Amino acid sequence: MTASDFTGNLAAASWPRRAGLRTLTQVLGPDNIRWVGGAVRDTLLGADVHDVDCATTHLPDEVMDRCALAGIRTVPTGIDHGTITAVLEDGPVEITTLRHDVSTDGRRATVSFASDWREDASRRDFTINALYAHPETLEISDYFGGLDDLIARRVRFIGDARERIAEDHLRILRYFRFQARFGAELDIEAEDACAELAGTLKGLSRERVADELLKLLALPDPGETVERMFNRAILRVILPETGLRQVEIMRELIANEATQGFAPDPLRRLAALLPPSPEVAADVAARLRMSRAQRGVLVGVAARLTNDAESPKALAYNEGSQIAVHRLLIAGVDATVIRDWKAPNLPLKGGEIVQRGVAAGPEVARILQTVEKRWVAEGFPDDQRVQQILAEELSGN
């Protein structure tokens, strides 16, 4: 299997010709670096490339020294593991010295630097992520059958799946994310290993788990994969609140998004995987160490649709457009009517009520809220109707 068997090819791609990458190649030496990982993999599959990673035989200090002499700013983003980031004019590039693991506890690894490309490849997770491309010839080095696996759309661990997972427990979630994105042919050995070692996910930082989970849920259609995770008792380790009905609701949501033309939203899908309880949503957000904004979305969507008669626009006015769209899509209700809708402002101020003879204070606020509620329920009528509603409230009718 060669690179010419794929829909995309490196020679036709634009990113290897970036000026910054050409400069970096000359600074570090073309035989001392290789483009590796996602950029190579995605190019071969004809997918867009956003980030470029580089492996090198140079030690980190040498990389920084050479870049400094060439006027390239570097940031020691992962210096303990041999990674520095070169800040180039056409985008940052992570440069990592070849490594092999000395020890690992499934959460973090102690590494030493190496000089052999195959040895570096052997410590990576999946065969499709261990493809190295020469920066000038663009010749691909494939040590573990990654090209064949790309053709087969098979996500396969390098070597023994259990050993790879023992090195980093997060690889369980990464496996399912990559399977949802690239996979067609299931690797039963990998799935068995993930199920067997699922309990090890409890030892990971909640932030890493949340990040990987949301990346999975952001994919176009992760429904089948999430259902397999549920059936293999993997999902319950990180989301014990999720039952089979919640998985079904999420799959229905994905279909609703596609039918109505809404882009995937990982928080919306996570909300669908949880029971309709704001308290549960708050607990999950806290456990996964989510931001205040993310927590607000989960809790807001957890309430679901409580009034079938409430119009989408009224819901958007009362809860905000984002929460309204999420709730409507989960409920299978048409959300397109509020896709670009801008909520109007109530054409009435408290001062106008005071001018009608009501003393300033709580009574003004009560009347204003009552008028607003009726205005929303009637579909946001014009100023004239608002004045009529106000007159009715003031007269006690």
C-alpha cells in the first residue's frame, strides 16, 4: 500500500509548501525532521488539515537554539516530554524530540529521548497516527501498517492494545473518538481491551476526560459509537447517569440536527445523554470540571420543554436562543424558526406606568412583568396592542 492509493496526496496539499514550514525544514535540517500524525493522515484521506506536528532527532535545547539563531520564537509547551512550539508566520508547529517511554502509570509517562524513528513510532497510540513524511521528498515511513489501516478505515492500536492502554488510560476514549471519525471495520481486540480496562478511566483527571468526551460528541455522527460504549459498559464509567433511553434520545437528536440543518454541538449532545434534571446536570458539570458557561448550558437544557404550547420564539425570549434551540432539537420540535430570530424589546417602560398613576415601587414591576408575559404569549404584538394590554391590567380586566 502506498500514498498514491488515497484520495488526497501530500504533493498536491498546500500545507507542506507553507513558507514557515520550508524555513523550519532548513533550520532543523530536512533529514532531522518528519511531519507526523494528523496532518499526514488527514491529507491522505482528503480531509482539511489545521495543525501540523513535527518529530525530530534534535534534543529540545538544540531545537530552541537553532530556531533562536533563525529568529523563530519558540515556546516550551511540553519541554518535560520533549515538545516545544515554533511560532511561525503561517501558524504554530509542535516539534517533539523522538522518545521512548521509561515508565508510565496510565496517567503520565516518564520519557527518555531517542534517535530511531521506528522506536518513536512504537510508542504512539494507533497505526494511522504513526505515519511520518519527509519534509522535502514527502516520502512516507509506515512502520506498523497504518496505510493499510487507513484504506480499510480500521483504527488499530500499535502492538498489544492492553499495553497501549496501560501506558495512557485516555486511549480508551481516544480509540472510540477515532473509531467514530475514521472507522468502518471494527477491531474486536481493541474493543475488548477497552471494555476490560474501562475502570482505569476513573484515575484520569476530569478535565482530560471531559475534553476527550466533547471531542467525540462534536463529530458529525458519533451515535453508533456512543451506543457501543454504552453496551460495553464503558460509558457508565464516565457518565453513570446515562441510561439506554438517553442514548436513544441522543441518536434521535443527531437525526434532528441533520434534518433541520443544525451543526453538531457537543454540549447539546451531552445534555441529551443526561436525564432531564438540572441537579444532575450541575453535578456532571462539576465532576467534569466544566467552565461556568458550559455548566449554564447543561443546566439550562436539562429542564427540557416543560410547556408544549409555548412557541419556539417565546421559549427563545425567555431562555435565550441557544438554550431554546438545544431544547427544541432534543424534543424533536422545529427549531429553524428561531435560527436567525432576534428577540424584540418590550415597548414599555416602568416610567410610563408611573405616568398612568401607579406609585413607583413593587406594583410597577408586577404590572410590567404581567404585561410582558401577555405580550410574549400573544407573539410580540406592536406598541398599540401593548398599550391596550396595559390599560386592561390597570383597569383590572
